[in-house]
Amino acid sequence: MKKTKGLGFTLIELLVVIAIIGLLTVAVMVAVRTSQSRARDAKRMADLKQVQTAIALYLMENPYAPTCPGSNNVNRCLTFTSTNGNLFTDLTIKAKQMPQIPVDPKSGTAGYGYIYIRGYKKFGPAPTNCYSSTGNYRDYILATRMEDKTKNNLNGLVCSWSGVPINYIIDSQ
């Protein structure tokens, strides 16, 4: 009886190939997820810079920074649902200086969004304060939560406003 050599793959060879494909898939998924969070953080920084520019234009024509109308506190606008302020999209700059107020890329996801507070500055008298009240309505802060912890511009602090964590603040300077 003559032995014929098999033309197919052995079970071991197939398992090795499947394992390699699985590892490559996991590596690609991790890389994609990381790049997506970095892109969202870049959009957050660009959005807040755009709002800061619009507020600077607003301040050229008005004595005080914009308000958040229709609330019990016109000095605070939040993307988040809160009793401490209006929605960020109600900020009074939108009519003239900015056609549309930006929305956080993860809007609707708990803990992500934009915050505007009039009458505050970044960092208080103590180095552990993220922001402090100035009483001057030309001052303001714009804040958000970055997904990438290296984007924190608060000396490593993570602060909160109405229970929402924030780790990135720009102010009127």
C-alpha cells in the first residue's frame, strides 16, 4: 500500500493561524479606541478655544461676559442636566459671535460635557483649588473632562462641578 502525502493543513497549523489573527484583531481594536478618544479630546480643546474666541468678540461690545438666560443662576451653563445652570447651548454668544454652540463629542454620556461659569478664574489662592470666584463678570472659565489623563492642565488635579469631574479648564486670562 502506497502512502499519499496530505495536501491540507494540520490542526495545529490552523490553530496557530487563528490565534495570530485573534491577537492582531485585539491590537487593532485597542489602537482604534485610543485614537478615537484622542480625537474627541482634540475636538474638546478646539471647541473650548472657539467658544473662548467668541466670548472675546462678545466682550469687545459688552461690559460683561455672556449669560445663560432663563435659569435661577444666569452665570452658569452646563452641557449636563443640572439644577445649577442652563444648558451650555443657551449661552448668549450664539446669536452674533458664533452661529452654533459646540456640543461635546460624547454628549449624553455620563460625566462628559462643557461647562461655562461667569465670574470665576482658573486656580484659586491655594494650589489645590481648580477655580475660584472673582466677583468680576468679565472673568469666566470653560471646563470639560478629557478622556486622556495626560491632557489634564490642572497640575494633575481632577476637580468637579455639581458632581461632574473636570480635568481641563481655560479661563478669560
